[in-house]
Amino acid sequence: MTKERKFQIEQLLQVPQALLHKEQISEQVSGKIILVTGAAGSIGSEIVKQLLLYVPKTLLLVDVAEMPLNKLCLKLEGIQKTTQLIPYLGDIKDEKLMQQLFATHQPDIVYHTAANKHVPLLEGFPYQAIQNNVLGTKIIADLAVAFHVKTFVFISTDKAVNPSSIMGASKRIAEQYILSENEMSEKTNFIITRFGNVFGSSGSVGPIFSRQIKAGGPVTITHPEMERYFMTLTQACELVLEAGAMGKGGEIFMFDMGAPIRIVDLAHQMIVSAGLLPEIDIKIEWIGLRPGEKLQEDLTTINDVLVETNHPQIKLVQPVNNSQKEQKAKEISAFLLHLTTLQEVDIVKEMKKIVPEFKSKHSVYTDLD
């Protein structure tokens, strides 16, 4: 039997290693008190790991998942002794608990990664998506303003661009609120980062394909022309730190993710790396597009343009019409205030009013467009 080779996503990705201005990041991070929400998740934990290289004074690790948070803390305690690590088991939607956290520790910087992220699953749970992705974001952002946090970095997604799903639209609404907060805040700089799929993260196709290949197949793919932008976890999080250090407030930064990759090509590469042959040893099974999915992701809307920055791997999303941010904040706040009184279909209707470019794909909500 052919010896299995470990699959290296870098073989397929054309994204270069992140260019880092380490002195600039260090100046922002070193000796600071930093809050990371969703700290035990794939992106959150990698951001934490990279932040430790710049020796912050304190890392506040917030997550609602007990076991992953404990596992992260045990791992980090074994590799560093300089930075104070404070785990905080709690839900970002628990305003009283989050307020206590901010009041006690007075963070200088917030990296907000906590979110519900799985597109097909969230298509059936719009209430939960809005609660976590929008209300949770609003609570953390409002507290950042109230406690004079200097920098707030929001982790968004390319799925917020021309959203076709509940998840993407919820992240776009959160973006809009973040931008309005930046306009109204004198002390806090809000920065948004967007990037595509993170290979190897929880729920991504990489681990799914690996399990399917080890089980002897089939590898399930939605459509022959399905494409996605991919980055490695390390690349994405390095650029998050870079964007957080270079941002002045109010920016949406889109990372250079190279060319989109066909999912079937990714599957073939992984099968071959396992020492097997596609369609001979491991079958491909086409299962059809799932709720909320589209074939290709977009980088900009028709109302945006991408502008070069002084960093070759980070682009600035420049809206053509950049007005009415304060009105958007009021609209979103009113929506959240009445959220518990709304039926799911009414929640989605309100989402489409706030984000007119939100067009549902392969969804029970398509008829609302």
C-alpha cells in the first residue's frame, strides 16, 4: 500500500506567507490587556497563540464552551509563563457578566471572534444567528465604547458580501453596527477584517474530507463548480493582527486570498495525498447545494470598490455611498429590541430590510426576495 503523505494545503493555495510589520504589532500589543472573545475556537485560539509572541500583559480568554476553553488554558500554561492568562467562561450575550469583565479588567484591545458560523445549520435558526452574531457583537462593542477600549477588531467573513445566507447577512448587520459605532465613538477605533474559508478550522471541508477519506469514502461535494477562497489559519490570524495594528478606525479590510479554489480540486488533492486515487479508491458523491450556499463568494458589492493599502496582502473595501451609518445603528437597535416578539419569517424579513442585497439561496426564505 502506498504510504500516506500528510496533505499540505499550501501546495494548493497561492496565498503567500503573511508579510508582518512585527514592530508595529508589538507596539500595539506588548504590555497591554487584551480581550479575545470566542477564544477557544479555531480562529480565536490561533489569535491568542500569536498574541503571546508579542508579550501582552494580560489575555482575557472568553468562551461559552467549557471543555475547549479549559483545554486551551492547559495548553497555553505549558508553553508560556510571562503573560497573565485569565479564562472567562461566559456568553457574550450575557450583558451583566460582560460588563463585569470590562469593569474589572479594563481591556485595551478587543479581538471579537465569537460567532455562529455554519451556513446550512443557521439557515434553520435565524433567531439564534441574530442573537449571537448581532446582539452579542452589539453588547461587546457598546461595552468597548463605555470602557474606552482603544482598538476593537471584528472578525467578519466574505460571506457578508452580497449575502445569500442567514449567517452571512447576520455578519453584515454586525458590520454595519460596528461602522456606526466607529462614527459615534471618540475613543475607540473599530476595525473590520474579512476573509474566506479557513482551512482546517472547525466545520471546514478539510477535516470533513479527511474523515471521509479515512473511512474509505465517499467524499461528498455539493456541486462540481463550487468554489471558495481559502487561507490557512496561521495566514488569516497573522493578517488580523497586522490589520488591527494598521487600522485607524472605520475600515473594512479584505485580505488577499489568492484565486478561488474548486472544492472538487481540493478533494482530489487530499485523496492523492492519502496515497489513493479519486473515483477508483475513493468515490466522489454529489449531494447538491445546501441551504444558504452559493457557488462562488464575492469580494465586493456593486456599491464597493477595493483599494490598495500600504500592505500588499490587505485591501481596503471602500463603499461608494458611506452615509446614514447612525440611522443604521438605530434601525438595528430597534430590530434587536423587538427580536423576541418576532416569528422566524419576520426576523428574516427584517434582515432583508436592513441588508437589501441579502438574497436567499436554496432556502425556505427565497420567496421573500
